[in-house]
Amino acid sequence: MLNHRTLIHTLFALALAATLSLSARADNFRNVNRGEPFPAFKLPAIDGSTVDSESFKGSVVVLLCLSAEQRRSELAAMDSDAVVHDLGSDEVKIIHVTADVIQKAYFEKFRQDRGIRAALALDAERALYAKLGLIVFPTTAVIGKDGKLTNVISLHDTRYKHVLDAEIRHALGQIDDKELAKRLSEQPSSDSSPKSVASAHRALARSLREKGRFDAAKDELKKALEQDPDNPEIMFDIADLALSMKDFDSADAEVQKVLAKQSDNRRAKQLKGIVLFHRGKLDEARTELEAALNLNPNPEMIHYYLGRIYEQKGEATKALEHYREALRRFVHEPGDAPQTRP
């Protein structure tokens, strides 16, 4: 019998359930409500400077919390930077914040390639994240000249730039409440490119899935893939949904499409390993998951499934190590880096 196995399982199941429940779109923070003072912060920036909230007093501030190597975060980073730059107002400041400090090289390249001008602050200890009670990535906060939170925009969709522009103008006093409501109710004039249409279908699929309407969500993802057939993120959405529906054949088919073109894609390997686990192919699942582990800087789910694999194989010590590592990473506790598995 595995020492403390029941406790570890229970704790991790609760943590995992919390994570899944928070994936639903929620335009707020846990700890800061609209109209309340935004927490003060002082963080190092990626260029070696310091970002101090004191220096933003009297300005409207756009603060974007983003995650590394996440498409929605990349789009929010580009769009928020563009919106603030296009406004051309000295009264508006923008700051991007990430806790993924180990991904410095990724951020430097991405920001250079995309010409992003916003400062990038590094919240290595997740101190600001904790003060806010951050729920999802990306999340954009609009802070008024009085230092109080005026609005929160969670995730990123085709209306992001339109909504952010309206919220900033409202915070600046350029438009009143009535005009803000009018603009937010309008559909932005955006292109109807295949990628834009695909993004809209993905957003609707997320909403349907959150409501438990899996079949409808699947139909939306199929429409998204028709518009953007080479987008691996859509294939991952389909695979992930298929796993939830216990349709392992469909999940595997989507993952294989990505692996055929990107053999070292970490998310594809992770999903492949999970499919193999559910099919009872433990050794093959372990191989895929351990390969994904070496490519993934935040592998809570991988450690969890490796723990399940070792538990089923009767290797209690290794199983407990992985369960503990998954839980440690989930709650962001400090600790030694996990050892590389042979």
C-alpha cells in the first residue's frame, strides 16, 4: 500500500478540480474587485530596470499578466501593446507581467520579433499574482488615474482590442458610461480572415465545453479546423475535448497529426502519453510523458500521470515522488529541481 497515497490523491484531485473550474472565463480577480485600490508592486524588468507602481500615479495603467508559450498570451501582448501605442496618450502606461522567469530567452525573442514596446516585469515569487488572486492567463487589468481597478479582461478573443480601447478611453474620461456601454455592445470592425473566424469558433467551443455541452463544442472545433487546418492549438483543443469524452481514438488521431509535423512538440507528447495511459499501455505512456517532462517547464499534469503509472506498476516510492512533485508545483512551493528519470 502506498504511504499517504490517499492523502496525496485527495489533495491533488482537489487542486486539479480547482484548476479546471477556474479555466472558465471570469472577468475578475479573486482578491481585488473593481473600484478597489490596485496593489502596489515593485518588480525587476527583463531589461534590468525596475518597474515601480509608484511611478504610474496619475496615469491610466494597462497591466497584462501573461504566460510563456501560450498563444492567447502572445496575442494579448501584441494587441495590448498596439492599442496603447495607437492611442498615443502620455496619460496611458502599459506593463506586461510574467512569473515564467525561466523563459527569459523565449520572451526576449518573442518581444524582439514582434516589436513589443511595453516593459516586461518579472514576478518570480508570484507576489503580485497572489495579491490579485489571478485566475486565468492572459488577464488584462485597466487601472484608473486614482489607482483603482476599473476593469478586468480575461483571456483573449477577437473583440479584445475593441474592448480594451473602449475601457481605456472610459478610464481617461474621453467617453462616458453610456458611450462605453454602446461600444461594448458593438461588434468590432475586424477582418473575416479564416484565422479570425477559427478563433471565434474556438472561443465559442470553450464556452460550450464549460457548460458541459461537449458535442456542440466538438462541432465548433471542427468548424475552427476547417478555417485553419494547420493550427496545432485547435487540434490540441479537439484532443483534449476527446479525452474528456473518453474518445481516445479521436484524441490520438489529432495528436498524431501534430507529431507528424512536430515530433518534439511537448503538448502533443503529453497528450499522447495520457492517451496511452488510458489505454493501459503504461510503458509507452511513461516514455512519452518523460520525453514531454524534459520539454515542459510547468509539468504538473505530467508528474501526476507518471505517478499514476508508477502506482499501477507497483513502484510506490517513484509514484509518491511524482505525486509530491505535481502537488509542489501546483501550489508553487520552493524545492529542489526534480531529478531526471532514466
